[in-house]
Amino acid sequence: MEHKYESDLTKKEKRQMEIEKLKSMNFPEKLDYIWTYYKLWFAVALGVVALIYLGFTMYQGMQRNELVSVAILGANMDADQIETLRDDVKDWMGAEGKNDVVTINANLSADNEESNSKIALTTLIGAQSVDVLICTQEIYEDYAEQDGFISGSLVFANTGFIKETFGLNYDEVYVAILVNAPHSDGAERFVEYLTENADQEPTETEN
């Protein structure tokens, strides 16, 4: 029988030869063989998947219409309560678009000495990812001293609607709009939402 060089083989014969090689190997040898000869194709496949994911993420970001982003410090809210608040705020604003989004960040500590939470909050504010801050008097005063809020910030009594909605353990709840709020209209509407639903009229701070 005439010997054929690998370069002379048809595609079908080459595939059959690859199969025979793999059959003769144990499992570790098969892994090593596949990685050695096909790692370039794996890299290409991963690159394609990464590009598709990046494109999809960018498309979603372009379609997203964020109405307001709220950071609530010291909140005791589970996922269902956060989702309910998002839906209530959207309904109150009359937002019916499928891409309309209300962001609620309720996993930050109200302890001004808690360094990780403080760094996280400072990062969010610096990145202009927060419109409305709900916090204690101490934290409010820290940022107010840096001219971090617009004038007319409000103080709510932690009773009724405010207590049930946020589950806060401090008595006076400061609600302030950041000076660099990217969604200032939505921020004002959110404060109106709180004012309308609160059981007591809030007092205005002196800036």
C-alpha cells in the first residue's frame, strides 16, 4: 500500500487520523494534545464571545434610561422591598418605558467610621453615580461642609412610611440632592415622592 504524507491526505482522511490519534491517548494526553494544537482557536472563540458580550452590554447601556439613583445608608431592606420601592417610584413618576430605571443602593452602612462603606460612598459620589443621598445627620454634615449638596435638603422623622420603607435605625433622616447629580430632575421628583408619602412634613436644612 502506497504511503501517503499528511500533506497529501484529504480533509476527511486528516479528521480520521486525528480521531485515531486521540483514541490511542489517555485523558491527560488528550487534554494536552487538544490544548497544544487548538489553543489558538480557543482564544479566538473566547475573543468573539467577549466582543459579543461587550457589544450587548454597550447596547443595553445606550438603551437604558436612568430616572434617578438613590443611596440609602443603614437601610434594612430585602430584595423584594427594594424592587417594590423601584416600582412605586416609577409609577409615581409616570415612567412606563421598558428601559426606564430607578437605581436603589441600599447596602451601605450608616456608620461614619466604617471605612469600606465610606470609601464605597465616596467613590459612587465621585463617579457621579448618586443623585439622592439618604443618611444620618453626621454623614450629611460631613458632605455639606464640602458643599456636596444643593440647597434645600430635607429632614424627615423616621416614622410611618419612612420607617416602613427604609427600615432605618436613626431618628432623623436627612435627604439631600448631590450638587453633581446626573439626573437632577429625577432627584427632585424622588424627594417630592418622599414628601408626599411621609406621615409628617419634613423640615428644611440651613445650607
